[in-house]
Amino acid sequence: MSVQTEQTTETAVRPQGSHHWVMTLDLPGRLSVTATNTFTPPPDWTREDAYTAIRNELARSNPDLARANVTFFALGSNQL
């Protein structure tokens, strides 16, 4: 007896934000973290607001990073 099955693969498309960012935080000699993601800021936000929110979010996930030096930060449109 032969049984045939049909497999379907649905690729879930993760929604992306309007902006893409990359941030590297460094605690010299202890820890260095580079993170990247996308988000859509509220209409009235500035680049400074985005920087602060991203840095605070990274520190929430790892409290040691609250004292880290920012060695790289990039924020730009997520459109090509």
C-alpha cells in the first residue's frame, strides 16, 4: 500500500518597521553586544527619541548594558 501526502509550507512573513537600526554597546574588557531590528516610531519622534528608546530597551534585556558605551549607532529608513 502506498500513501502519498502533500506537504505545504507557509512562510510567515514577519512585519517590519519603517526604520532599521543597529547599535553596539561595549563594557570594555567585559561585554560587547551588537543588536539590530526594525521599528516604526511615532510620528512626532526625533532621532534622539529613537536612540534613547533603543538603548533603554537593550538595557532592560541586560541591565549591565545601562552603563555601557555606545560604540556604534545607525538608524535609517527600512526602504531600499
